[in-house]
Amino acid sequence: MDTTYVHQASDIIVTHASEKKTKSRRNIEIYEQALRHNQTFSMQDVFHYARELTVHGEYEKAIPFYETCKTAKEISLENRV
């Protein structure tokens, strides 16, 4: 099998970009379904749910979850700051 690459001078530029314009809400939907079913969240779950909310611009909704994590020893110090 020949693995040699051939390079040629050209004015053509190739870029690769995702065609998706919106972020997936899959994780948020999983967490929200768990909340509706009164499932217990680990402190890591609480933190990751807050991060998902933040990524999707739901800042006000994320605040109480971050507040819960602020003093939790299960959350690494850099994530508590």
C-alpha cells in the first residue's frame, strides 16, 4: 500500500465544518427526564447538568445547580471556583 502524499501548489482552500447549526439538546433532555422522574443526581450529574444548561445559554436555570456544587467536595476545586 502506497502511503505517499503528493502536494501541489494551488489556490484552492478546503475547509471542514459541521453542517449542524444548533447544539444538540440530547444531554439536557436526558437530565430533565431524570428530574421529572425524581431520580437522584450525583454531585457530578448536578455539575454536568449545569454546564449543559450554560452551553445552551440557559444561565438563570443553571445558577441554582452551580450553587449546589460550590461547596461540594466531590467537585474538583477548579470547577468549584
